[in-house]
Amino acid sequence: MQQETSIKLFLAEAGDLARFSARFFREAFRPPYEVAAFIRQCFVIGYRSLGLVSLTTFIMGLVLTMQLRPSMVAYGVASQIPAIVSIAVVREIGPVITALIFAGKIGSSIGAELGSMKVTEQIDAMEVSGTNPFRYLAVTRILAATLMLPVLVLLGDAIALYGAYLGVNIRGITSFNLFWSQVFDNLSFSDVLPAFIKSYFFGFAVGTVGCYKGYSSRKGTEGVGRSANSAVVVASVVIFIIDLLTVQIAEAIGIN
Amino acid sequence: MATRISDNIRLGTFVLGGLFVLVLLLYMIGRNEHLFGTTYVLKARFHNAQGLVKGNNVRFSGIQVGTVRKITIEESTQIEVTMSIDKKMRRVIRKDAVVSIGTDGLVGDKVVDITPVSLICSLARDGDTLTTKPVVSLAALLDTLDHSGRDISVIASELKMTVQRVNRSAIWSLLDDSTVPADIKVTLSNIRQASGRASVMAGGLDRLVQDMRAGRGAAGILLADTVLAGDIRQAGKRIRLAGETADSLIGTLKNVAGDVQAGVAKNNGVVHALLYDTAIIEKLNTSLDHIQKGTEGFSQSMEALKHSFLLRGYFRKQEKQKKKNK
């Protein structure tokens, strides 16, 4: 009985989330556009996350390189470290790590912000005052998250590769030119494009889940914390599900 | 408002930075795959594409110059590979360049290798088909290895049989016999002794020769005495003279013989009488008998004389004289 209820709750929540997404698409492409608020959100969501993303991806690139080194040396292919690290970073680690960090930082903040606005009935007040709160609050945030995450992913890739370059040079000597040509000789469009496209979906997922959780938070201040928490958890899970779907689709259409 | 503007500047920088990375990434990859820049087309026909796919690298003497653009099946046995080559290579690749399919490393991607042959041939133009070289595939290599392996195993088994035969053979028993080395050692020591003796003999011979040279000993004298040589020469001359004398003597004798013959032929003369007159022989016989008888009488008379006192003294004197002389 308990289980049946939880399944029902899960399915109900999935349905609500789908309806929320559909509402976003209905509202997003219809004027008037909240341009100033959107740019403000881009700044908050994108630019303010750059420091955190830079730090994590830099460490990721450096550590990945150093961790790979012993086994690559054991196989006698130490010269292929830049190639393998660049492919790993561009295809998977850059987008996923950045998206998870992004979900932790932005998903929770959106969830908490909108949740507190919801429980303090600011959203209801906006609705009464004639402003469309969904358009002003949710659409700008979701759009900003969708468009900013790919930018963060690209910058994060570049920083991770720089970290990898330093990591290669901790134990061996590889000139920057050699590293550069090894990285780009081994990358192809099929490495970059699926990863770039899926980062849009990651950003959309983080923004949508954060806004949905904030919008649907209840039970006062306790509900705000819960909606912030569940926004991060659900967004992270959705990121991995999208990752799985992307690789399947890329495989199916032959660009993997 | 000021913070709003500065925030916007930061946001713009951030977004442009991201776009720059994207464009750089795409451009670098595109340049590596020769999507940008002008290219021209070269073709090559193979019997086996060996897993070559669209987008594989084309190398000219090991330098990346282009990519495989298209692979089409010409006939059922021929595959045409169309390659996009960097236009800069127009001044380098010539019509007689040889195209082959290779592998990047031992297990890497397939690559098309263009190898220059000469500097004389005219340059390859857009759309030209270059000659190809049949590639050594791993399968063919393994096939050859398999053949050689089988040959080696046959040779090995035959070698084994040969060795077994040798082991059973007389030569092997001879080689295996431990007394043989001792025998050989003895033989060698014998040979050594014999050769020692031979050397002693040779020394003796040497001395002999030296002696002969120095004129010692009979042979030495023979060889070295110039006086003797002169003597011998004189002796030779004399022998010749004697020979000549003998010659004339023989001539004279011939004459005599001729005379005798003539005498005999004419039935007169002493010789004829001696040779043919039987009466003379009898006369001579009787004469000789008479002489014998006379001689016997004479010797009796002489014996009588010795014993006669008149002459005894003379005879005794004669005997004493004889003894003295002795």
C-alpha cells in the first residue's frame, strides 16, 4: 500500500514536471519578453558559477591526467595521455562534472529562491498585481540556465585541458605545441557536438527542475529547504538520465 | 545602474569566452579534417580497401595532407578511393606517386600513404588517378608465415631423423669411442718422433752437402778439385787419342785380314797352309813331340849338370843371390 502510494506520487510528480515544462515552452516564445530579467539571470546563473566550475574542472583535468599516467606508462603509451584525456574531458567529464556542479549551485539556489517566494506568497502577490510570475521568474531562469551551461561547459573543457597540460608536465615534458596538436589531432566533431548539444539539455533540466521544485514547495520554511534539496537530487539524476539517452541517440544516428 | 552595466560587461565577456572556445574547438577539428581551406581531388583504385573509411587521413611521405572523401565500388573487383588533398600539395605530388593503404602504428587507424617516386614526372592535377601498390595484408603475411612454419616443421623432422641415423652409424661409434683419442695421441707422438728423426737426417744431409761444397770427402773432391778436372780432361784426351790409334790399328788389321783373305783365296801363303793343309798339322805335331822329347832330354842333362862338381859351385852361388834379394 505504502509502495503503491509512493509510485503514484512519483508518477504524479513526473506528470507535474512535464506539465511545468510544457508551460515553459508555451510561455517562453510569446512576447512580451523579460529581457532585462533574463540578462540579470544569465549574469547570476552563468557568470557567478564560473569560478566554481573553473576550480572543479581544473582539478578534474589535472587529477585525471595524473591518475591515468601509471597505467598508460605500464602500457607504454604515455605519449597518448593528452589524446585520451582530451577525449575524456570533451566527451564526458567536462559536460557532466560541470552540469553536476551547476545543479548543486544553481538548482539549489533557484529551488530555494522560488520556494521562499512561494511560501511567503510573493508569487501569488505578483499574480494579483497583473505581472506574469511564471514568465518573470521561471522562464528567465530556465532560459538562462539552458543557455549558460553550454558556455560554462566549453570554458570548463578549456580549463580542464589546461589542467591536463600541467598534469602531463608534472612528471614528463611535453611542449604546449605538442600537447595542442595531440589534443586536436584526436578530437573530431563527433566528440564535440554531441557533448555540446547535451549540455543544453543539462542546463534545461537543472533550470526546469529547480523552478518546478521552488514553484511547488509547501509547508513553510521547512518546505523551502526540502525543495532546494530535492531540486539538486532530481536535477543530478536527470542529468545522468539525459547523459544515458544522449549516448544512445548518438550511437543510433551514427555520430558517436 | 553602473553595477548593472559592469555586470553586463562581465556576462558578455563570459559568453564570448565560451563561444570563442567553441569556435576554436570546431575550427581546429575542422582544419584537421580539411573542411576549410581549398582542396583538390586525387583518386586511387584498389582491389581491397582494407577497412578504409571516409575521413581517414591521407599522408604524403608521412605528412598529413588530406582526408579520404569518398569510397565507391567501381566494378565488382575495384574500389575507387577519392581523396581531398590540401591545395598546397599541388606543387609537390606528381603523377607517378604511388598510393598504398597502411596502418597508423601497429593497430591504429587505416591511412592512405602517398609515396613520391621521381622528380621528373609532371605534377598531378585535380581528379587524376594515381597508381597503387598492392598492400601486404596481415592475413597474407600470416599465410606466408604458416607456409614457412610447415616447411620448418618438415625440415626439423628430417633433421631429427638424420641425427638419429648419425647416432646409430659407424661414424658416431667411432666418434663416441673413448680409446680413439688415446690412439690418435699415440700416433701423433710417433709422427712427432719420426719427424724429429727426419729433421736429424736432414741435418746430416745438410752437413754432407756442406762438406761436399767445401771439398771434403770423395764426392767433395770429385766435385770441388779443379786439378782433378784437368786430369780427367787430359785422360779423356788420351782416351780419345788411344781410340784414334786403335782406329788406325784396326784399319791396318783390316788390311792384314784382307791380305790374308786374298792369300787364302789364292791357295798359297803361310796362312792358307796353316788353315787348310792337314799335312802340315801332322808335321807340326810330330815336330812338337820331338821338341818335347828334346826338352825332356835337355832338362835331364841340366839336372845332371847341377849335380856335376864342376858346375855345383855356380848353382849354389845363384841360390844364395836369390835368397839375398828376398
